[in-house]
Amino acid sequence: MRSLVERISFDRALRAHDCQASAKHRVSKGELRLKVRNGRSWDHYCLACAQQILRKDVAYLQMMLDVAAVPGQVLFAEEIPADGVQALPAPPDA
């Protein structure tokens, strides 16, 4: 079955570098980091940014799952926020 989740993993940095989400965050050599496939290369994020990215994406996927679970409720793509923070309306009482 197809997955909507991009290819991601955790690995250890082979050398020190800046986080790709924030140049203020430094990933030290040997430190755990999030590795995200970006085309034919990889983006690398510090754990603080990784937690924010993963929380946001999990919330968005949960919102999409909630939409799919409510019979008769169809939202157009324009109604679904890209950041996934808008709450869905409560389902009507049966």
C-alpha cells in the first residue's frame, strides 16, 4: 500500500553542521539528527526542529484521518489548512 509519508530516518552526524531549519541550531559530530529525503539528496535537522516538524505533521495527518472517518463530511482542499491546526467541526448527532 502506498505511503504519504516521505522517506525519513534518524542517523548520527558524521561531521558538525547547521540544522537546515535554523542556522542558529548546530548539529555536532556524532549527534542524532532527523534525515529527510529531498529529491535525490537529504535534508538534516537537529532534534529540536525534528520534534516540531514531526508534531506538526502528525497533527496534520490525524486531522486528515479524522476527516476521512466522518461519514458524509467532505472538505475541499481549500478548506483543509496546510498547517493542520484548524479544528474540525464536531460531527452531527445521529
